[in-house]
Amino acid sequence: MPPKERWSSRHFGLDKIFKSDRISKESKLEIDWYYRIDSWQGLKDYLASEESGEIKRPGKVMFKNSRYNKIGEQE
């Protein structure tokens, strides 16, 4: 693909990506704080912040242990 056509999706709106109607201003939520954790420094900044204590560990349901039976065997 020519360079101008590469990564063209970065200009798409959410309505085109999710094939839904336009997102109205009323459906947006303002957040009190935000940390970019896409880098090591960003993660360190978040972990060192006071806000990191606000997020609790998910419950056991999220970390449920799943196992699969081997083919031809029952538990």
C-alpha cells in the first residue's frame, strides 16, 4: 500500500469503528484522573501516585481457574 493509505484507520471516528450512531456529548464521561501506562515510566508514575490505591484487586470470579480435560478423559 502507498504510505498515505497505511494506518488510515487512525482518522476513523468511533461511529465508523463500532458501526454505531454518533456518540453524543451527553454519553461522555469526564474522569478525575488518568495515567498513560503504555511505557515503563508511565506505569511507575501511576504506581507512585495516590490514585493507585483507589483501584482494588478484581474478585475471584475474574481469576477463576479454568482447566480443560484431555481428549478422551473425564474428570
